Amino acid sequence: RQEGRQEGRQEGAAEKAQAIARQLRNMGMTPEQIKQATGLSGAELKKVIH
């Protein structure tokens, strides 16, 4: 049960980082800046902004 909650929190945090990445891209930030700001990997960021 505890593991399920932890997984849910991690998924929620990842979704939030992805939403922030999309907003930052719309604001004109470079992919490198977005990676630094969100902590997303290059592969994760590619999925989100392309």
C-alpha cells in the first residue's frame, strides 16, 4: 500500500515537471535551460516538447 502511494507521488511529480517544461518552452526558453529548471533528462524533455 505504501509503495503504491510512493509511485503515485512520483508519477504526479513527473507530470508536473512535464507541464512546467511545456510552459517554459512556450515562454521561449531553450531545451538546455528547461532541463536545468525541471530536472528532466534530454529524452524525457524531447517527448514533452516535440
